Amino acid sequence: MSAFWALMMRDIRLAVRQGGGGGMAVGFFLIVVSILPLGVGPDLNLLSRIAPGLLWVALLLSVLLSLDRIFHADYEDGTLDLLATGPLPLQLVVIAKMLAHWVTTGLPLVIAAPVLGILLNLDPAAFVPMTLTMLAGTPALNFLGAIGAAITLGVRRGGLLVSLMVMPLYVPVLIFGVGAVNAVITGPAPFGPPFLVLIALTLISAVISPVAAAAAIRMNLD
Amino acid sequence: MQLRAENLECVRGGRKVFSGLSFGCADGEGLLLTGHNGCGKSSLLRQIAGLVRLAGGDLVLEGGDPELTIGQQTHYAGHLDALKPPLTAHENLQFWAQIYGGDADEALAGFGLTHLRDIPAGLLSAGQKRRLGLARLFLGNRPIWLLDEPSVSLDKASCDVLGDLMRAHMGRGGMVIAATHVTLGVAFTHQLEMHRGQGVFKRFEGMP
């Protein structure tokens, strides 16, 4: 278990020291959200109605932007070779790296979302549900993204390819995330069911992703 | 403990690199891999480490820990140093010490890197990076060392340290399998001469 924590803490420390990861994702989130009203127009009622959807789509794009960083540095400098011969199964290596990635990019995005909600005139009643859905949904985005990032390891400039592969997998998370928030704002459906489905999506991806990503990494080391 | 390979075959990118390689290496023995560039020395080392799939043949470690894969009983030192530029020399080794076990400061001292302890790895020279990467050999207690051109960019003094380290490991009953163009003063016991996808396994008779 100490190897697991060591890997996770090392990744967090690297992200903090190198900068880039979390800060870049949050910056991108901010830019997308502040540009959208310029395109849609200053109609506060309209913005308020589409705010949950806009925030979620911007969140998806920001997460996508950070994905290709997860394994690539470790692949290029040979760290993955050594981790693959290490005592920790590759599946756990993936989970440790995913947790670190979520702490350094997913969590800052979730924290930024309510603040950006103000820019879009988000319904005051929706702030807490919005944050809850993103807290529950972002791990799923990271886990699903890890599969894409692992598959495209050997590809130069794999970032775009990751987006193409992973975006369709994000659709259910988007639908149920926005669905849960809209349920609070407009009703009449309750918040519970879509939120529980969102949690289920996260749990399912947390099981599938480490196995799939580990297999993809092995294939790429070959 | 004995590592035995029978009729190993390696295919990469649809191209056959080598086939029919058979060799063995036992406790305290050193196996030198020789051959021209591209003959598959690195691929063979990666196969032993479990990173490259065996296209055919058998690789067994008799007397090894049955709970672990062969790769988990090896120290693999390839072309890449697996260092993180923003972390200091000590932080880099400390991480691997937590993975492999062992003491990072002792490992640093082993390769004469103590004075660079708090320097970010990104600022080190190529040779210093190489030494920092090889300092991992001090960590943990893995019986099989797989060294791929370990002497590249090392100076004379560091080559001597590396040679001493390899001899000490063999003296403790460890195995060293190395692809190198300089003997480093190590008394290899066997040699695998690779040529045109074939290999000749024989007793070591000095550098070609």
C-alpha cells in the first residue's frame, strides 16, 4: 500500500511543481464559460436556463484538455517500464495516478464551477446540486478518459485522438449530470434518480477503467 | 535460482527480430549480450523483464518466488533514466525507495551523488542523470539485473563504480544480464552472441 500512496503523492507533487495541469484546465474552463454569453447574447433568462448545460459541457472540454498528460510523461521517460516491473499491479498504478489526476484537475474544476455559475446567472437553488453532481461525475470523466489516454500512449500528439475516442463515452455522464441539476431548477422530476445514476456511472467506470487502461498500457510497452 | 530460456522468439511491429534463442543464467553468473545494433539485445532484455511479449519459446525462473512474475524479480535499467526533472535527486530516489524498498540516501552515496541531493534532476548533466538512474540498483533486493548499455555517458570513475556494483551483486549470488560494449572489469561467465536473428550461447572468452 505504501507504493500506492508514494505514487499518488509523487504525481500530486509533480503536478503542483510543474504547474500546467490543474491551472490550465481551470483557466480553459473560465475562458469557455466567459465566452459563451458573448455568443448567446446578454439575455439573463436564457443564460439562466441553459447555465447547467453550458457549465457541464465546458467542464467536459476542460477535463478532455488535461487527459493526454496522465500517462504520457511516465511513458516517455521510462517510468512506466519500471512501474510495470514493480510490486504494484498496473491496475493499481492506474488507480493511484487517476486519483492524483482527479485531485489536481477534477477537484479544482468542481470548486471553480459555482463561481463560474454566477457569470451565467445560475439559479441560486442550483448551486449546491450543481456542485454535488460535478463532484460525483468528474471521477467518471477521469476514469473513462484514462482508457483513451492509455490506448493512445504510443501516438504522437494523441490529445485530439483521445478527445474523439472519449467524448462519446462522456455522453451519459453529461445527460444525467445536467438532468439532475435541471430537476432541481424546473422539476417536476426529483433530483435523486439521475444523481444516483451518475454515481453508478462513476462506480462502473472506476471498475472497468483500471483493467482496460492497464491492458492498453501493457500493449503499448510491448 | 536459475533463469532458463528456450527457443525464445521475438516479433516487433510484424518483423521477426530473433528466434530460437536458448540460454541460461544461474546464481552468481553474468551473461553478456553482444551483437550489432538492432540485433535484438534490448528486445531480449525487455522480454526477460516481462515488458515485451514472447512470440514463442519458454522463459522460466527455477527457484524464484512463485508469487512474483520474473519481471518483479528484476532490476531493469534501460536506455531511459525514468527521472522527473522537477523533483530533486533525493526526491526521485526516495520515490523509488518507497516502491522497491531500501534507503535513498545510501543509494545516492553509492554513486557519489550526495552533493547533488537537493538539485532538481532536470539540471543534472547526462552522466549525472545516468548515475541517478543506476542508483536504483542499490534499492530493494532483486536477484536479476537487466542492464541495457549501462555505461553510456558515464565517465571512467563511474564506470568503475558500476563495475564494482555488478561484481558485488554477482558475489552475493545475484545474476547480471547486460548488453554492453565495455566489460567494466566484470568477469562475465557466459556470452550470448546475437547475429541475424540467431544467437550463440557460450562461455565468455573476452570482448569481441
